[in-house]
Amino acid sequence: MIPSYYKSPNNDFTLIQGDCVETLSKFKFGFDMVFADPPYFLSGGGISYQSGQVVCVDKGEWDKSTTPEEMDSFNLRWLSACRDHMKDNATIWISGTHHNIFSVQQQLLKLGFKILNVITWAKTNPPPNISCRYFTYSTEFIIWARKSQKVPHYYNYALMKQLNGDKQMTDVWQLPAIGRWEKSCGKHPTQKPLGVLARLIQASTQSGAWILDPFNGSGTTGIAANLLGRRYLGLEMEDEFLSMSKARREEIENGAVRSDYLERLAKAKIILPPDNFFVSDDADCYYGVPWI
């Protein structure tokens, strides 16, 4: 059994501490979906404006600028490790900006993935541009790709259309950055909003699916997965972020908190009015899972 940092009471949320490539090499398992928010390599002493204050945009040593060759090598390694742990019909979502997304795209093609969409996340509340020397940064990109060129993938077209006022949903998503209510257990420098993760999880998986996040961070992928009745494995190196993720998962054990989160997502038209989004505790569902 692979040792874990934390497991939820019903085993639908597991955290393992360690480098994602090294950890994935220790077991075999096929995930239904992968979401990755890898380092953007943009930390270089710049500044931004948040909550009325000028702040440094450096995220940490793990996000320091690097050479194009080193970035390509890094992206190829972790993408290859994830691909080896995806079911044949699985898909992967990778977020990024112009700093790293073109490198990610090239490595996906090199490994044989089929790119399905490049989502433009247009933030409705971006921080202002302090220098006033270029357009305000207000978007991030999310590549959606499937493992195989020929094996069909799952896409919940009907639900996405229903959530979009009975119109086909486009590849431009106008959604806000994280709200204060999502920071109840602490702050992460690159935390993604639940709304973004909830949308892509619903679009590409069915209830009970196994989801992997090789760069767990604050655990948003896992929280969204559990709120929507999916199972989750998160890999993370930093103690601070593991502790934050554990606290966030424990928080939604509180029925009132879980209901509040679901109601907020429904109000934003990210999900349908809250239903029975609970993972089965049937032991058969976890047979052969190497970390349980």
C-alpha cells in the first residue's frame, strides 16, 4: 500500500506527499480524468495589485523562471507520468498562461495526445495593470486533451448546454477568480476557483470517477470532485499546502458547509440545483486501489 498524508473518512479524497513523477512510478492505476495546474514559471520579481495593496507576484521557488529547454523537459516528464496512469478514454486538463502553455501544448503532441479544446478563462474580476504599459492580464488558458487519438472521450454535452441557457457552451468561460469564501482555510498563491474545476469535472467525467491532480496545491480539484460525487487523489510536496488541503476536506464534512458550497455553485449556474452528490462507500469501489 502507498502511504498517504491524509485520507477522508470514506476514502474519496487522498493526499500523498512527494514529487508527482516519483510517486506515480510506485503504482499502477488508471484515472478517468487528470487536472494539472503546473508551475507557470513566471515568478521573477514582478508586482501586482490585490485587495487594495501592491504585492509581489513571486509564488515560490517552485515557480521561478527557467530556460525554455528546462521547461520543456519538466513538462514532458510529468505529462508522460500522468499519461501512463490514464485510462484509454481518459482526458486531461492543464491550466496555464503564455509563460508555459505553449510548452505544455508541444509536449502533449509529442506524447500522442489529441487536443480537444483550449479554453480561455476570462476572469470577470482581474487585478488592475499597475504599469499601464500593456493590456490588463485577465485570462488563463486551459488545454483539454484526450489520451488517445482514436479512442472516444466522454463529454457531457447535454449538461453543458443546459447550464448555458440551452445554448452550446463555447470555449470562452467568463468566471470570477476565487472569492473570500474559498479562502476559509488559508491562502494559496495560485488557487483556482471551485467554479472552474466544477465545470470541467462535470463536462468530462461521470459520477464515481477517479480524478488525479499531480500538483494538488490547495486541493480545489479534490474539493470540487467530492462535492460532485467523484473520487480524488492529490499529489503535493509542500507541507503547508497539504495541511491546507486536509483542512478544506475536513471542512466539507460539515453538512451546512457542503450545502453552502453547492448552493453557491448552483446560484452561479455552474451546477444544477444541489442534488445527491455523494460518493458510494461500497468497498467494492476501492478494490485494487493501491493507496487504500
